[in-house]
Amino acid sequence: MIINSIDYLKFNHLILCIVVGSNLFIPAVFAVNNQLSNEISLHNDYQYRLITRQLTTNPNQSFSDNVRPLAERELALINFKPVTSRNYALVGLAKFQPVQDVRLQAIHNNESNTLVNSNYGEKFAGNNNGTLNISGDSSINELILLSHDARIQYDQSSSKLSLYRFRLKTAFSHISVSYAKDSLLLGPGYFGNLFTSDNVQPYQIALFKTEIPYVVPVLGSFRWYLWHSWFNNDEPRLPDTKMLGIRLSLKPNKLVEFGLTRTSTYGGNGQNINSFTKLSSVITAKDENASTDINTDQLVGMDAALYLPFLRKASPFLGGKLYTEYVWNDIVAFWQTEDRDDSRLFELLGKSYLYGIYLTTGKLDFHFEYINTAGALYAHSTLGSTGSSVNGYLIGHFIGRDASAYLSEIYYEWNRQIHVSVNMGRIKRLQRPSNNQYSTIYGLGIKYFYSQKIQMELKTNYIFTNKKDIDPSPIYYNFINDSRTDWQSIVNITYRL
């Protein structure tokens, strides 16, 4: 099934990524490390919450959680023990556990065809919908790991079986190399990120990832990431959106972290990137906005985080984190075709940004973020009205372009079994005063940990929007004076063997 999903062009891209990654960082790929480990599922949000708490109350220079999912061996850097089971059946040199987690999800919307943002692209035809996921993994002699997540999806009109996620992976002394169908969350944002977020369905990705950081004298702990993504867009005019990205991050000490990210989105409209020369033009965005077959949409950004463990000395909080992310959707550069006659050598254009704060008492977590996006973010002439989206969901932050938002959450552990969360937010789209849209969001969530193996969750969202958007594109707007109210209820039940 995996091999059949890789066509000839995708295989070429995978080989090119391997060549680039191997030549850039040869010293890291010299010996196999026996600590090959699986990724912590992004659906295990409570485990990621505990990781964030530990990192902010007891920072560690070697560990970063700004790129997710995280591998289990990364958690060993902070002595964090993931709640996973490894009751493998042994078959020769192979370890085999076909069923590890079982997840049941039911979603109700008061209106059909309603988007459920920040829920990995869930979209159904009817009001009442459900999914059943069964995940497991296996490994061969600690050299190759294969994980899977099969899904049965049901709505009022149909049901289907699919391979929702998978990962084929090997690992070396510092890095891992994988081909997967999964999500990649880039940046420090809690409610979403500007590059790639938790807003679209899992997609195919070839990924080189630093799991054990390099120690650079004076500079600190260094990580690098290189990936190529293939998005499954049902839009017939643009069925093959792709993304090539690279990220570098540095922690000079345990309290401060910096990251630089560069992505280039391309594909569609007959683009055929089938050589290393053309791929290099995608990386540099040499022909962005030029009349060539390599007209890409590039984003460049930086993020920073400051950890606050010293809060425990003068406040009820045990720790916290201040963070920010800046992204520019265009550049003026001397190497770009469109800027040959421009006197400026280099300039960043189209600024979008995110500011956030996280505080924790160990039982109570508080998140607050302010996001402001540029008018041209996610919009590009070649990619059209759907290129930076998948089936109606934006690849980046769910609030979209030309928007601003205040988003907050309070999460409280009432006791070991019952946890409660309250969400509030306000989004403004089209920041011109003449025809903007406002959305107000209220959310309530309850988690019940029946046992270490069984977890239940109920989430309800109320969304009031003062104007309807009748434009079919998730990138562009066409508001009319007609308000809309949405109710969304989601029930999750997880059983870990």
C-alpha cells in the first residue's frame, strides 16, 4: 500500500531530499543508533501538555518541543517517560504490535458541511459523524520502524476505510529519516502556527529530523530539519500542491531558543519539478512571481521562546514561557528574477506575527495568544484560490490571511481523573473598517481519565459570526450581512492496550 502511493515523481523528490540532507550533514549519519523510537501521537494532547509543563518548570538546553510530533527518544533528554505500551509479539528479528491504541470520535454540528478547525482537517457531509482509529507499530531488528493508524470514517451519507497515518522510519546517532503520512507542526504556537499547523488532514512527507541535538561550542544546542510534503487536495485544478522546507534552531542556554524556517510551496497548473536544478530554484524562490514553470510561494520566518522557571520565586506559577513567531510572505532579493532591476539588495515584505504567553501552576495551565496576519499571506497567483489549503482547510493558521485574533485557554486539573478547559477567542477578518467580519468563540472541554488505559473527552464550541462568507475559497473573502451561529460537539474515547 505504501509503495503504490509513491509515484515516479514523488520518488524522485524523495531521492533528491536524501541526497541534499546526506551531503549537508554527513557527520551525523555514520552509525545506527539502537534507540530507534516511534513518535508520540499528536492526538495524545495531554501527554504533550505534560511535556510542556516539564520543559517550562525545569528547562533543558538539549530539548525542544517547537516541532511536533516528538520521538520517544527525544523525551529521554528530559527524563520524561511517555505513557506508551510495548507488549510486542516477537517474530524472528521483528517486533510486532498491530493494535496499540483504539480511538473513537463522534462529531455533531448544528449545520452540515461545517469546518472543525484545528482538528486535523475533519470534514463530513452530515450533521452527525464518527471515526474509529486503530494504531500500532512494528520494528525489524531495531533498524526500521513502521507505524500505522487505520481509520473507518462514517457520516450520514457514507462510510470508508483508509490508512489515516503511517510512518516508515530509521534513525542514526543524531537524526531520523522517515517517509510518512502525518502532520508536521512548526513553531511555538498553541492555537496554531503560521507555517504548518494542525488544521489539515495528515499528508505525505519525507522528513530529515534532528532528534539528538548537536552541541556547537559557544552557540549551544543546534537542530536542523529538512522535509518535502505532498498535500492531497481534491481541487481538480490544483491536485498536487507540494512544500519544500528547512528549519534551523538553536538553544544557546536552557532559557532561550531561536528558530529560522523557510518553506516554498509549489505545484499545480502544470508545474513539473523533475530535476535538481529546478528543485534548487524552488529552494531559493528564484522565479517567485515570474512567468516561468517554477513560480513558487515562499515564506520565511523566525521564532523565539523565553522560558520562565524563576516565576516560582515570586508568584503562584511554577513556570512559564514567552514566545513569538514572525513570518514574511515575500522578499525583495538580488537573486530573484522579478527583482533584477530593483535597487534594494534584500528586504522582507508582508509581515505576519504571533505573540504568546504560557503559565502553569502544575495543575492549572493558562495560554494566551495574539495573531496578526498580512493581506497576502497564503495568497499567490500560481497557487490560486486553493493552493495553500487542503479540502477547505488552510495549511497554516486557521484564522487565515488579513486577520487578527485574540485566543485564550484555561486548563485545570480538578483531580487526577477530571480535567476541565475553557476557551475564549475573537477573530477579525478583513482588517479594513468597511466590511470586516467578527467571530466570537467560546469552548468548554471535560476530560475523564477512567484509568491509565481509558480516557474520555467532551468538547463543545460555540461560534458566532456577524457576517457570512460566501466565497468558496478558504483564502479569499466575500462577506454578506447575514450572521451565523455554529455549535460543535466532539466526543473522544481512547483505549490504550
